[in-house]
Amino acid sequence: MKFKGDGIRAAAMRALGVLLSAAVCASCGGGEQVERFVPTRVIAFGDENSVIDSNGLKWTVNHQADASTAVDCKLNPIWIQVLATAYSLVFPECNTATTPVVSPASRIKAAAGAHSADVTTQIDNFLLSADGGFTSKDLVTILAGQHDIVDQYELVKAGSATEAQAIDELEQRGTALAGQVNRVGTAGGKVLISTVPDMGVTPFGLAQGATDAALLTRLTARFNSKLRVGLINDGHMIGLLLTDELVQALVKSKATITNVTDAACAATAVLPDCTTVTLSTLVTDTQPTPPTKDTLGSWLWADDKHLSPAGHTQLGALALSRAQNNPF
């Protein structure tokens, strides 16, 4: 399946700040945008990679000026914030400007620990809420599947499932998630669906050893493959973010993000409780030179499975590029 937009290599290099000529990888629905798409709200579904909690904490390295101050949720934004900010939109969980937005319309329906099947319930509940219903001015983001992949990997490791059984299960889940993306698209929303980052190149995957890291990569690839082929091939409805390939490109290039193997946060700073203050006081277990507020931008991972602020910035840039270039 092909979607309108830059080839993943060009998208990744653009996100890295390298000036390259954009190559069109395919058409999807035909033609460029006749009128620039400007959403009136962003609605996020999925797992904790798209969550800001009620305290303004995120599942990455949160920004904290010093130990005496609270976390500033506007700084070190996650990818959906990067996307929303480009359209001057905010989420209620981080509506902290000097002059806050009155009744911000954007919504986070994603939840920590969510599996791909939970997206169905999230959409169901949203449609039943006062905010329910999708319009052509809704930009909907979906990112889920990480927990599905890790769970199936653990079953294989425990001998409770074969790799073939795990793949079969993940392919079914990827297909089911594609159905939910199509559901939102046909209901009127403009959807940005992200593939799952390659779990084999995460600090978690690398810690399992080369054989198991390769297994995690294969499991991720099968989930993502069925997710992709199950999507309706219409760029007027759906924009595909190849986050797995983006992360693989970042790991390979090490251009601006040079530490692509370690977790910035210590194991004792469990997300979402890792901040730029705890970095300097808690990261002593694995890294001889832990990151600081000034050097954090060169780290790809916050913990063993979640992106750092720099990683979220790259994903946010990819999402914005797709939103601006798909014929929504």
C-alpha cells in the first residue's frame, strides 16, 4: 500500500534538518491540496506515547527548571503537542499560557498501557461523549501496538507461544487497528496513523541480546505490515506515518541524535516521573555520562521503550509534514 507524501528516507532526513529534495513516493487519492487543511482540533487515541496526564506529565523526559519548580508541560513537547502547536491548538491538560485558551477543543483520549484493541473503546467512548462525532476539520492521531508486541514477545520467551503464533496474533491485531482507522476516516475525520517504532532497536530490545532484538523487530514488522495494508488507500482521509522507518533511520544516521542505544532516565525514574532535574541526580546506574538539560537533545530514548523529547520532535515533524502534504 502506498500513501501520498515524502519517501520515508526524505521524511526522516527532513526531520533531521538535512536539506534534501522531497521525492514523491506515491499518490493516494490524487492531487495536491486545493485548499490548505487547517484543523480546528486534534484528537489523540492510542497509548501513553500520546498522553499528557492531569499533572501535565508525559511519558518522556519532562522539563523542570529546578527542584523547587513544577514541571512545565509546554516544554519537551510530545509529538501530538508539536502537531497541535503548529495549528495554534492546545490540549486542556497543558493549557498553561499566560492567557489560557478558553475551552480548548482538542482532546486526548489515549491512555497509558493501552493495547491496540483499546483504541476501539476509546473511539466508542468519544463518540458517546459531549465532544463526539468527527468532522472534516478534525485531525485525529492514532498510535498503539507497542504493548501488543511486547506482550507477544514475552509469551514466546516464556514458551507459551511460538513465533508463528505470535505473528498470527499480531497480524490480526494490526488488521483490526486498521479497521478503526478506516472507521474514523469514513466518519469524516482526517487521520494520521503511526506505525509502531521498531521495538528491536529500543534499549529494551537491545538489552535482550541480538537474537531477541531481531525477534522483536520481526514482530513489530508483521504488526505494522498488516496495519498498513488494511488501511483504505485514500489520502483525503488517511495519512500514514512510517514511524518504524523513521526511528530506524535515526538509529542508523546518528546525525544529531547521537545516543540511540541508552535510556536517558534511570531505571528508578519510572515514567512519567522522569524530569530534567532527576536526570542529573538519578542516572548513575548505566551511563557514565548521563544527559543534562543541555545535552538531552542528543538522546533518542527516554526510558527503555519510549521516545525522548528529541525523538518526539522528529515524530511531530513527520506528522506535521504529512498533515500539510496529504490532500486532506
